[in-house]
Amino acid sequence: MLRHATAAFACLLLGACATAPLAPPAAVADLAPTGKLRAVINYGNPILAKKGDDGQPTGVSVDLARELARRLGVEAELVTVTSAGKSVETLAEGRVDVGFFAIDPARAATTAYTGPYVQIEGAYLVRDASPLRANEEVDREGIRVAVGNKSAYDLYLARNLKRAKIERAPTSPAVVDYFLANNLDVAAGVKQQLEMDAKRLGGLRLLPGRFMVINQAMGMARGKQAGADYLAAFVEEMKASGFVAEALARHRIEGAGIAPPGGRP
């Protein structure tokens, strides 16, 4: 009951939930061709989504999906996955209509992105005894870096690491356990997730700063212009109205900042 009341109050506070007009028919047809908005939710990024105490998905991306469905005048159907790679595959296979993705050129050929709604830092984690002290020291011969398979960090590091070797964990949340089990040198991923793992396990530390900034956007399959234009405008309104900022605060998310206006690829 309290959760519903909080959500209702947030809608009234922002105004957008109560007064926004429904989407044009062409956009609805592109974004909800089955009569529902099918949205993929990635549990692999704790900043965006997680499983709530009731077993249901909760988080910023969930709030955005439900608000988009409301504006389309349809029900939201949430499809949960455990990794960024599975999220991309689910959209590519046509099993969902929209998703929440890190913007990356390797995915842009098939995915129409909005501008980013949040920016997330990517960081490196090492053992306390590691000689590595700076991000710039990671790309060396003999260094083995654990990263979530097909995550934005994987795609970025595959392009940018020239000497270190990448070894892929099944998912981003499994990176630190994989790094320890295989006696690797570095774990790479979402800074917040690595911080939580360091506290959970002990004997680990983050290298100062960040090695990349992830621009998190919404996306859909290319070739549906009315839907893509509406989705891009929706994300910009969600930033400008304070909806995204309020969602981050409500879900007690740290380590993510609101992306600046625009920036659609």
C-alpha cells in the first residue's frame, strides 16, 4: 500500500504522470505491436533494476517502462534477464519492443537508441596486494581482466585494451566471483556493483577514478521511425521533468548521474 501511495504522490508531484497526452497511433503501433509494451529489464545492472522483496522487478528502468506503457495506453509486459548480452539478444530476436542499454557503436547497427537518461561509471577492482595503482596500469602484458560477457564494458575493453587479456564471466554480477575463482588480476564493471562486492568479500579495492562512462539509453529495433522518434522525445521529457532524478532518489541509487539533454546517436 505504501509503495503505491509513494508512486502516486511522485506522479502528482511531477505532473507528467497525470497530464501527459497519449502517444500518436503510429508510435503506438511501432512500440506496442502486440497490444502490450514488451520491455526487457536487465537484472545485471543494479543501478537500473533488481528483483524486489516481492519477487517483482523494481528500479529506474522499470519505472520508465511502466510510464511509457501508460502513455501508449497499453499494459507493460516486463521480460527479465540477467545480463546485458541477454537483453540485447532478446530485443534482436523480436521478443520485446524496447529495452534499456548502454550506448555502444557495436549495437547501433540494429538498435535505434534514444539519448542517454543516466550516466554510469565503469571501474576496475583489484586485490589489496595488487601492484596496480592506477587505471592506466591495467593494459599491460600478462594482466588478465574479468568482465561480463557482451556487457558494455566488454565491448569497450575489447576495443581499447591492447596488451591485457580479457576473460569473460557469464554475467556482470558474477564478475568478481569469477575474477577470484580464476585468480585473475582485475575485475571490470559497474562501479557500484564492484563497491558492493568489495564490502561483501573484503581484501579488495577499487582503482581510483573510472576507466569509462556508460551512457544508458532506451532502445528499440531499427526501421520504426515513428516509434523511435516518440521514444527519444519520451526520454528527454523524463529527464527534463525530474522523473528520472526522482526515480533514482526513490530507489536510493548512488553512482549514477542524470545525462545532459539530447545526445541521441
